[in-house]
Amino acid sequence: MNAKERVHKALNHEEADRIPSFEDEINNLSICNYYGEKYIRQGVQRYLKIAAYLIPFKNRVLKKLLSSKNLIKRTQMKKANIWRRAGLDLMTVGLSMLPVKYFKWGYVDEYGRVFKCVKNPSDNMDILYYKGGYFKDFDDYESFNYPDIDDERRKINFQVLNEINEESNGEIYLIPGFSALMEMTWEAFGLDNFSRLMAKPKKIRKIFDDRGKFALELTKRCIEWGTELIWIWDDYGFKTGLFMNPKYYQNYIFPWLKRICDYAHKNEVKILLHSCGDILPIFKDLIDCGIDSFNPIEPTTANPDYDIFKLKEQYGNKITLIGNVSPQDLADKDPEFIINYTKKLIKECGPGGGFILASGHSIFPKIKLENFLAMRETAVKFGVYPINILD
């Protein structure tokens, strides 16, 4: 059975040959080195300086460089090689969040989020992190160029993921992903400015509707290009609760999310949602919108009821869960702890399908190599169907 078949079996609540595995990102130099591949973002700081230098040339050289299919494919192949060698089945390729304004130290993406590149002190690895919002108010937002749905980098990325799928002989399954409505909106303004905008219903609705239309159009493009699954990044909460009152999600977010899911399902495409934090108060609403799969079911929220095992028991026949070995545990605990928790996930969430094994967010720099390997080796050893783990 190949990776694509394995993933679709899980999403259809069927048992494959084994439980499939996924990671959103592997931002860890020791793990990249272990698998003999360069870190995907290594050298990005030098790249940003070159991009910033080219800006005065009206972006002609820069646009040609960024749209190079060879460059995009080389970058995605680095990631795909790590995923394949680690035995991971599912990998995402982003079609949104494209840089549109460059600085020597970072960039602004098409949604208006500012990212900065820094060197990790322990290993000198280039790390990109969210620095803040580019917009101070609604007027800033209105004066910013709206994301270009026809930016050729989107289709090139999709073409690249298709080529890697064909060349991988079924060892790995790449699917398209993009940001949706909530996360990129508050991040484009920062929480303080975003909170002030929430007091202006007409303006905030205009912004959310812009985001919703763009996400729906991206959904249509992905389906037109031939995808069977779509990954959506859209954090709705943080560790202690939601970013805003549930009624605002009902008012601004869910109508668009339902339209996206309805359109996808009409074309026999499933929607997989990545949303961090405690989203339990709106979990059933998201299911009602049509979300087919949830990631990462973050295990370190303040809510003990936001628990992957409880969710599996309550909703396991309706959705697929993707998670959730804690990154904090992968960084701080010993391999025995990781082995035991991974076995618990496999034993309680794996039977009957509807489960894909992953970390509880992503693999960041402080995660220990031995713990990542313990998680992967446990998945290989105990994740074979039929599940047979004794107490």
C-alpha cells in the first residue's frame, strides 16, 4: 500500500496496512542532518538580502527568480526527502502566504504579516518567525495590494507537488494547503489593533469577507488542478481559549468555512484543518461546517477536556484526528516517555482508522533527535494493522 492509499484509508475510517504519519514542519537541524538533507530554510537570510537588493529593479529580476520552477522544486524536494526518509506519509505544500515585500531581515507576506529571520543560537540555523502585523488600521489594509489569485507561484507549487508525487513511487503523498480567515487576519494587524477593529462590524466583516472569497477561490483552483485533499491553516485559539467570542466565529468565519467545505465535498475533496490552541467550544461547529480532519489537537492547552482520547470517543466516527505527541515532551522528556505516549495514541486512536500519527504541533529546534526517532520507531513497530498492543 502506498502513502496516498494509506492516508485516504485513514480519512475514510478504514484500516490500512499501518497508521499513516504526518508532520506540519520539521525545523530542526539535527533531524535534517540525521536524514542527510539540508534544512529547507538554511541560507534564507542571505536570500532575503539579495531579494531586498533587487527591489529597486521594479521586481522584474526578483519575480523571475521567485517564479523559477527549478528553485521551487529544489526547495520542496529537500522537505520531501526528509519526510520520505523519516517514514512520514503526508506532507503539505503551501499555496498562500507568499512574500510580497522584502527587507534585509525578513518580509511581509501577501496577507500583511511580517516575518523576521534570525539565527538559532545553538546551531546557527535560519529561523523565520512571526514578528507582527503590517497594518495599523483599516485604511492601511485597504491601501495594501490584495493577494493575487493568479500569482504564478501558486500553480508552480502545485505542479511541483504533483511531480514529486509521481517521482516518489508512492513513498510520500503531497497535498496543497493555504491559510483561510482568522489567523492571517489578526496577525496582519496584531492582537491590539485587531481587537479595536472588532468594534467596527462593517470594517471587520469586509476584511473577513475578502479573506473568505480568496480562500474559496483557492479551493476552486486546487480542485480545478486536480487535488483530492486540501489542507487549511487557520488557528482559532491559544492555550487558554479562543481568540474571540464564539458568536463572532458564527458570524464571520463559519459561513465561509461551510461554503469552502460544501464546494470541496461536492467535488469529492476532503478538507483537513490545522488549528492550534483550545478550540473545544467551537469543535462541533467546525464539524457541522464540514471539516473532515483536525490537527494537531494540541495536548498542552489549559483545558483538560480538550483531549484527543475524549474527542476520539465522542466524534471518532465523524472525523479523522491528526496528532498529538507533545512537542514540549519531545524536547524535555526521555525516549521511554515518548514511546509510552505514542503507543497509547496508537492503541486508543488507531483501531478502525480515522487517525494519523503526528506531533502535537510541529518539530521545532529544541526537540531531541532521540525523542523524534523514538516516536517514529514506535510508529513503525506498533502502528501495523491490526493494532495489537498489550497493557
